[in-house]
Amino acid sequence: MSEFTASAHEALLHEALFEEGVAKQKTAEKKPMSNQIMSFLLTCLGWSPLVLSSAVKNQRAMVTGAAGAALLSFCLSGIYYKMGGTKVWPKIMDISFLSTFGILTILAWSLPADTLRNIIPFLDVFIFGGFALSIGVAWACFKLRFMEQFMLDYVSDVELSHPTTQHLILKGTQMYLIGFTLMAVIAAVNGALSITGNNTNTLRIILIVVEYSILGIMMTISFWLYPAYITSEKGMKMISEKYSDECAAWEAANPDHEWSKL
């Protein structure tokens, strides 16, 4: 197997679109305007259920609106798939949002108001616990790793099978599975303290900040810090030592691919 150089690793990762900004710009240039508009709408709608669940005070309206936004996002994502804008549908996040807020909407309109008030403090447990459960089930039952869905739109199937790409998909999926689980646990503690009357406003805010800081940290690591590590000398050495046989096999199977010539 040929030795990887810094420029080779950077070319590989740039091509695989781990530098998100450059990736989206290049992708947008190749897509028709209708696809770009749909992509923008889906980006806005993607996290709208979470925003609605935090912004709307009326509990029934909150979960119903979030369920409606999740359903709209799910349907538009399917249309986008039919338009050729994405290779994957349905996505794990779409299914998780739709099922979570669908169940919560049924509960909201079927349970007494007093019971609902005891459930709402655990809303983030449903959301982020649902994410963790969806990621775990997709991985365990269908061999579908969460981060792979993000990569499929930006690399070919051959490039997706490269050991470096597979390593980043594996580590990213593991991190989000653990991170969403931790967020759900923190939310459960916050909810339990609230319904038992042992929470204070200051403690509640601190726990929320810690909870959502985990989400920010995960996104920072997966999109910037870890790809930067992989392109560093230490990261390149790790890849070449850990996956030497896999890289050699990939290059032998794809001798004409540009990554094999790096």
C-alpha cells in the first residue's frame, strides 16, 4: 500500500466532504434551483420540531405543532428523494422526530391535563432518547450507521467503502449514540427533579445548558475537530497503522480510482 501524505489525506477528506461548507457549495453548484430550494426548506424544517417544543407554551399545541412539522419534513424529504436530491429516504432523524412527536401528540390529546403536565418535563428524554434508540436500532438491526446517511449524498459507493471514510462513519455514529443517550439521562434527571419539587430555576437552567452543550460538542467534533485530527500527522499514522491491510485491499480493488493514486 502506498504511504499516505498530508496532501493526500486532505484531498481524500475534502473529496468526501468532511469540510461541510466547501462540500455544500460544490454540491449546490451541480443541483438545479428546485433542488436547492427544497434543500433549504428541509434544512429549516429539520430541527423545527425541537424549536417548537421549546418555544410554544401550550402543551397540546406544542406537541401537535411539532408533530405536524415532523410530518411535513418527512414528506418533503421523500419528494426531495424522488427529485434525486438525496440518495437516502427515510432518514433516521426524520423517523425519530415523526414517531416521537406522533406518540406525544396521541398522549397529549388522550390524557388528562394533570397527567400531561407530569410528562412534559421529560420531553427531552423522549426526543433525545428517541434519537439514541433510533440510531441503536438502525445500527443493530439494519446495519445502518447514523453518519453513513450524511455521507451517502456526498461520496460514491466506492468512496464510501474506503477505510478512512468507514472509520469516520463508525466513530461519528458511536459518538452520537453515546451523546444522545447522555442528553436523555440529563433530561431525565432534570424532569425528575422538577416533578418532585426539588428543582430550582438555576439548577434547571444549568442542566439544560449542559444537555445542549453535548449536542454542540458532538457537532463540532464530527464536522471539524475529528476530520482535522485525521488529516494531521498523528491521524494519518493511526489510519496507516490500523487499516493498512484494508487500505491495500481497497486500492487493489479500485486501482483506477483517483484515491488509489494519491
